[in-house]
Amino acid sequence: ANNFIYYAEKLEQTANVKDMIAQAKACKAYAYLELTKTFCYPPAIVKLDSKYDLGLPLMKTRDDNIEAIVNPPKRATAVETMDYIKQLFTEALADLDASRKDVGYWTVYGVKGMLARVCLYREEWAEALSYAEAAAQGGSCIPYAEYVDKVNLAKQAESLFEMQFDVNDHNSD
């Protein structure tokens, strides 16, 4: 994501390029959020004792990636990590193509939903509710009776992130 953003920022900043950068930032934020949930303590535990205040090494730029080869990065605090995730989603939200409804891309509503999740994780209840309500305006729910069949379909609207392969895709991998 950092390499993509670095080179995309050198292009003429059209709405399409800004949307591409926003897509990369949202992907990066989502990856950091999943890594945080897997390898870090939640904020409620961090508040109990500072020994649990371990976040992730933050690679904010392409230069950070290059520097990490020689000097391995240190872990940020949990608060710094969550602040960075929220910052990335917020920046992505500002530049996403608001008219996009395509499956396979981040939408304004998807990012607002993720911001709601980040705010819940951070125990920012009022802000979480605000983002969740905004996200809910952009979609609809699958009826319960149809849920299992619908979510197993490829490229459907309920998928936040999916990778698809068939027998012809990179068989050596």
C-alpha cells in the first residue's frame, strides 16, 4: 500500500487517482485493524495496566518500509496504533468516490462501517453510533432466511474483503 500510495501521489491528482489512493488507505487501515485485533490487547485491557500498551510497528510511508530493512521498527503504543487506523480510514473517506456502488471496492458506507467498528473498539460510543447510522443508510440487510445462500456467492454486496481463485489461477501457488 505504501509503495502504491507513494507513486500514485506523483500523478496528476484527478478524482480517479484520489479514489485509488483512498482505496489503498482503506485497505491498509483494514489490515492494521485486523493485525491489531490479533496481536494487541484491546483498549479496555490497556487502561488496566500500561504493560499491555503494545501496538504495532507503524509503517506510514514507503521510506519507513525501506528503513525497516536496516533498522527494524519498534512497536507503537496501542493508542497510537488505533489513532493511525482511524486516521487512515478518515483520510480514505474524504477522497473516496461517493457515487461508487461497485462490489469489489471500498465505498463511503463501507468505510463508515469500519470507522464505527474502530470507534467501538476504542470505546467511543457516540461516534461509533454516528458512523454506524451513516453506514446503515447506504445498504440493506439480507433477510435471515436467505443469508447463508447469499453470503456464499462470489462478488456479492455483503462481502467486505474476498479473494477468489479458480483452477486456472496460479496453479503453482
